Amino acid sequence: MSGTSLDGMDIALSSFLFGKGKWNYQIKKALTIAYDDYWQEQLSDAKKLSGLELAKLDIAYGKWIGERVKDFVTDMTAKPTIIASHGHTVFHQPQKRLTLQIGNLNAIHSASAIPVIGNFRILDVLKGGQGAPLVPIGDRLLFSDFDFCLNLGGISNISFDDKQGVRRACDISVCNIALNFLSNKLGKSYDEGGKIAQSGKLNNQLKERLDAISYYQKPLPKSLGLEDIEADVFPLIEETNCSIEDKMYTLVDHIAFQIAQFIKRTKDEGCLLITGGGAYNSFLIKKLQNQLSSFYNIREASPELIDFKEALVFAFLGTLRLRSETNILSSVTGAQEDSVAGDIVGKISL
């Protein structure tokens, strides 16, 4: 799993067991491989490349993924059944029937000698869906004890069952990708614990402009791409004349407000599971708790689940694909129908 925050690639060796009408999971081993300066630059600039250069990067990045997985499984007595790869998103424009995740599946398979399943998003997009978020099928089948599953990654996203029991989900707002953008200006890769943001103060003009972004008025289904953030969020941040600390404080306040507003419009109370890197941002969590008050129970996930839930769920998407079972929900994405998605490379031995 590689997300928009560009902090690194997550690998999770996961196992799944279905019994008595319920799925159970186990994360047996997990690791985040941080991107060095080279890969951060390559993946960040990928959208600017020519078709030929992007094709070369697709192969090179797939080879890099495969080699990292090969190293990861070196000491194992038995190889994993499959690699389920999200890849790294370069373009996501579902309104144009376009989404592209690089990390060539054949290159991964060639470098790792393990069968690969990937390209999970494109089928849903071609069926008229957003191609995102894809994690809600895992939320429904693996984390059904929670009313809301909130992920605070580069973008904040959430899934839940509506009053009719239908799974819904969407991207809510920008999150770590914007906070990291500002941290980088101070020479830091991220704001540990939200300490930098907490040292600032609210800029009301910036807060009002962020809250007025048209995305928040769109109905479900909807999703945010990096292109949207670069067009709608970054210019507002850059144009505002205040300190980096004040901008970060205001962004945290904005993120917490948008998440809380969405949740309160959906259910009067409930239990909320928070995962993703933003779960370590104590200032953001405190702001969110204040916004939600005592009507919502925010449950702390284990560090393992905070860090690797998305990697776990993509392994689960691959598992469902092997069983020819639905792994993308049209109720979430807005597609014409559910999908059994994912291209398979290599011979699967079950």
C-alpha cells in the first residue's frame, strides 16, 4: 500500500479465515519502507512525465516493489499465496473515467516470484464509479463492531452503514497531505503529535475559505484526488499571509470540523474507529473529540492496526478476488453494479 502522503510503502503479511458466517484476520508481520529522496521525487513528479517516461517508471517502481517484498519474505518457510498491490496513484479523475496506479504487476511478479493481484480501481471507474474508497468492504466484513471507520491518511475518508443498512463511504477532506506540505516548509517530513500546529493560532479568513470549498457540498458518492487538492486547497494555503504554524493550526481545525460535521449529519451517536497516520496527531484527535463531544465514542486502535489497516484490507480485497466474491461496493462508489475487481498475474496455488 502506498498513499498520497508519500511517506512510504506498507507491507503486511495477513491471513484470513472464514467461519461461522464471519471473517477473522491476523497481521503476522508488517513493515513500512520509507521512501528515500529519489522515490519521493519520482512519485511526486510522476504526473508531469511523458507517456514514455511514465511507462518506464511504472516498470521500475513495480520492480522495486517486487524486490522489497522478496526481501520481506526471505526468512519465511512458505511464500505468501499472493501479493495484493494497490500501487501508487498518479492520476485519479473518475469523472473522465480515468484512474492510474503505477507499479507494474508483471514487474512485481518477475522480481518477487509470487503471484500478484492489482489494478483494483479501474473496473469500478469504467462502470461509472468513483473507484474509491475501496476499504469499506473490509470495514464491513472485518470491523463490523464499529459504527464508523475513519482513516486519517493523506486524505481523510470514512465508511459506515446508513439507516437502511447499506454501506456508504467517501473521502471527507484533505488531511496529512496538506499538513505534510506545510511541515516540509519547516524542514520536517511531518508534524509529530501535531505540536507545530498546536503552537499556532486560528486564521479565520483561511478557515472560512477552506470550509467554502465546493467539494463539501457535493452529494455522495464522491472522492478527492491529488489534482483536486492541488487546485482547491494548496492555492488557498499559499495565498494566505500568516505563519506556517498558524496555517497548520487552521488546517487541523478545518479537518476536525469537516469530519465532525459529516459524522453528526449521519448519526446522532456511535462508536468510531480511527486509523491511519493522523491517529498519532494528538492535536487533531483532541480537536475532533471536542467537536464530537460525548455522543461519540472514539476507540483507539492498536498501533499495528493504525499503521497497517489499509494494507490489511487490500490483502483482503485480493482474498475476495481469489474467491470470485464482490470486493468493490457500488453503494460506496456509485458504480452501476458491484465488482469483483483485480488483474491476476502468475499462477495461483491454493
